[in-house]
Amino acid sequence: MSDPKKLKIVARKGNPPEFTAQTVEMNCGHVVKVSLYGTPDDQREELKRLAGAFCKECWISRKNQRDEIDAADVERDRPYLPVLTGSPKQVRWARNTRAKAIPLIEEVIAEAVYELSQLAAKDPANDQVSAAEFHLNWGSAVSAESEAGFWIQNRSHFADKDAVRGYMNAYVYQELVKEAIAKRSRA
């Protein structure tokens, strides 16, 4: 491992320091060639930081392992989730997306149903039951989706709670409009 204190970095007065190419032994044990810029002190600090980090390949590998563990935990805790279909690469990607999405979906639905129940309690004449049912139906339909492509194509809708809420509300709005049209046609 390169000792940052033994580095001799020369900078000319009045000119910005030139870059230095160094090899550094990363925390994972791999040796990586890096280009360092800045003052000699900045370069030493960067070498120290890199020596305590993982190389890019090891970092990606560790991230993928964590994602797989998270996906397995979600599937273990929710045995009702269907097995995903698609190519092995699609299934791996979709499992990770679904593992992040399902807890968000459950939380957003719980909040929406609670808010609707509060509205119904304040104004019993206001029919919030169908809206709550549509929220629950949406959650069931999304959770039951087994196509890996669905989870991949819609991953932006599951990025955070606001995205999930927007995606869900669009579905619920469409269903409420269909219900209102059906009521009008029956009348």
C-alpha cells in the first residue's frame, strides 16, 4: 500500500499543481491506478480516503449482494408475492425494484385509507368507501404483478412515496370516473 506521507508531490509556485498518477491498495485488497489533482495535501487526503474504500467492482458486487438480501427479505415477509417471470437479468432487476416498492406501496395505501376513513367519519354523507376500495384494489393488483417487465418499466413510479402516491391516485381517479359514468348510465 502506498504511504501517503512518503509521497513527494511537487507544485511550481504560481502554477496550479499538475496531476499525479498513483497506485493505491484499496480496502478490498485490489490495487488501482488513480489520477490525483489539487494541492499536495489534497492529494494525500484523497489517497487516504481511497485506501479505506472499495474498488468500483467490489463496491458494485457488495451493492448487488445487499439488494439481493433486501429482495429475499421482502419476499420472505410477504409470501403472497408471485414469482417473477422474465429473463434472469430482468427477474434480478425486477426483484430489487419490487423489494423497494412494496413497503412504499403498503405505506401509501395505509395512509390513503386512513385519510379516507377520517373524511368519512367527519361527513357520513360523503361516500369515501369506493375510493378506499379502489386504493386497496390497486395495491392488490400491483402486488400480484408477476411480469418482471412491469416492475422495470414502472420503476420510476416506485421511486419514493410521492411517486407511488401519484401513480396510485391516477389509477383511483380513473376508476372513480368509470364508476361515475356507470352510475349515470344506470340512472
